[in-house]
Amino acid sequence: MIIGVIGAGYVGLVTGACLARAGHSVRIVDSDAAKIAILRGGRSPHYEPGLDACLAEGIRAGRLSFGVRIEEAARGAAVALLAVGTPSRPDGTADLSFLWEAVRELAVALDDGAVLVVKSTVPVGTNRRLAELASRTAGRPVKVVSNPEFLREGTAVADCLSPDRVVLGGGDAEALAVVSAMYAGMAGGRAPVMAMDYESAEMVKYASNAYLAARLSFINEFAALCRATGADISAVCRGMGADRRIGPDYLHPGLGYGGSCFPKDLQALSRMAESAGVDAAICRAVVEVNQRQAGWFDPPLDAEWGKDWSGRHIALWGLAFKARTDDVRASPALALARRLMARGVGVAAHDPAAVANAQRELGPSPAIRYADDPYDALPRADALIIATEWEDYRHPDMARIKTLMKTPLILDGRNLLDPAEAARAGFRYESVGRSHPCR
């Protein structure tokens, strides 16, 4: 099957590369010529485990190509996947301007009978309007299928090749059958295909992300309760996760969620609910809890330094919003860095993959430097904060850390280290909601 993909971001690039691996002929286009040049060289413009190998395989087999014009993706394609961005506006609503523009251009370029598949996350009701726009622009019926994505950054290739489910929205049986056939090579065709109306398919995406974000905020709120009462959140998570009705996934206390999906989708969902006259109290609470996680370590640092932090130095391990990605969008680590610099703290930061993106996001500042390795961030440090759960930080040389640091204080924002080991090494140690005799 010939497949065109419009948008070479995380979703479009991973989906296109995996469809090529499944045997399809895939053309990926993006208006960013520099990004396309990198892709033509066989490399991904962003860090995602397994993606470079997937790209190289597709290019070598002649099943994967790249371009800058939508016509290149549309020509002869049985399916065209729309994976363009839908960023948040200042008021929290989704900005669909890139999507509408791409649809207008794509509708007139598609062959008669081709199916337009929308991977972009869009507010409920968008695909129905989009189908009307595409048909009106083309001057003939254009078949549109909603196909929300459920990829996790850091494991996106595996998620795409072996999906839990394939959700399809729309009322045209032939179009749904074409898209279902496109995915038949994934996971040996074992992933269930769930067909439904446009609105339900759109809502599945928002409901899924809102629920996962809610689990993270829920466990962070209980971490605060554990801290206040002397309970240990790690033990609580083990006890909860053993219940088959609950399970252990997304019960990981920390500095809060970030990335390109949860913050944006929770905002858009709240605005959708407001427009529909529904009081989305749970969604609001999820966002509120997440926002206050950025200040988790204010009390222990206030206790250590008083209210004036100026002139202090922090070693910050982690800049990406989570491990196994270079994505710093809405990263709690960057929020923490800004918070520290605003209070006069010098920051020495390290991340295995996200330094370049963090530099672009934070801009030039004498208050922050970027270390080549984790230990290079430690000299002169009054405290070490672990902000991202990279494996590189899970088993550090504690004796070396203590030798390098000015003050033996570790604030573990991802509960990576063993509190007892930290105590034996002579550190004062704080984590998120765990009780430990490490004061």
C-alpha cells in the first residue's frame, strides 16, 4: 500500500517508519526543509530509541522517502496520514490552523478514493467538520477516518509496532476497512481494531490521556499525605499496584508530568468541557496538583538555606520531561531550573539527550551551565536534584558524589536512589513521599 504522511514530528515520523517496516511504501513530508535533509541522511531529528534503525531499514529497502511538498505524499497514495501539530493557544484551546491549512492543500492533491486519516489530536467534533471541509475543497466526497495515536515517547517504536488497540472513527465502511488493512501487519494483526463514530474516537484519546495524568497527580497527592503522616509512598504503591483492578502503571511519584500531550490535552479538555457546560472538576484538580509539584523541594531547601537562596549552587540531573526522550516541552525539570534561577541559584545541569533542546528553550543565561557528564555538574554544588528518571542516574558512585559536592544534600525528585545507601554514604536525603531516616 502507498501511504503519505504529512508531518515529520514524533507521531508522523514514528508511524511512517513503522508502516514502512510493516511492508508499505511510505512518503513522509514536512515543511521544515532542514528536518527533511536530516531524515534523508537516515537519521531522526529527535531522540527516540529504535527510530534511527527503523528509518535506516526503510530507506535501505526503498520503502521510505521524504519530501517537503504535500503533493509528494498525496501522489498515488491509498492513504494519507495527517500528523500535524495542534498546539495550545494562550486560552488553552487547541490551535487547529495548521490542520485546516494542510487539509485544504491535501484535499485537492489526493487521488479519487484515497482515504484521509487524521492522527493529530483534535477537539471532539473536529473530524466531522474536517471531512466536510475536505469534500467541499476537493469538489467531491473525501473519505476521512479519525485514528488517534497512543504512542509514548521513549517507547514509541515498540508501541507503534505492537499497539494495544487501533481506534478508528468514521461512518464509511470501505474507508475503515482500508485503514484496518493498513495496520494488519502490526503485531501480527493481533491488535484489536475498534471502529466507532468520529466523536467517540476523538474522545478516547482525551479520556485516555486525562486518566493517565490523573493517576500521576493522584499518587503525587498521596505522596504529600505520606510525607505529612510518616507513611511511605513506595510501600503504598506496592500495596495498591498489587490489586488487579488498579495495577502498578503510572503510580510513580515525582515532580509531575510534562511533555507534548498531557499538559496540552488536559487544557483542551477543560476548555471543551467549559464550552459544553460541563464542570470538569477532576481535570482541573489534576492540573492543579501537577502544577504545585514544581515546588516540592522548596520546604527542604528553605530549611537548609533560609528564604534567601542567592549565591547557592545546584547540580540538576535531568532536563527532559521523562527518560528515553530529548523532549523538554512542559518539562518539570525545566520549570525547576527556571524556579531556581529566579531565586538567584546557579545551576549546573546534565541530561544524556536533552541538553540542546533545553538550551534553546531556556536561552542564554550566566545562571546555568551544561555539564558533559553527571559528575561534571557536582563541583561547588550545595545540593543535587534528580529531576528525570534516566538509568544513568539510578546507580551513581555515592562516594565520588560526596567528594565532589560542597554540601552532601540530595533531593531525589524521581525516587531513584536507595535512601539507606544515601544515609550510609553520609548524605542528607529527601525524596517524594518516602519515609527514611536520612535527615
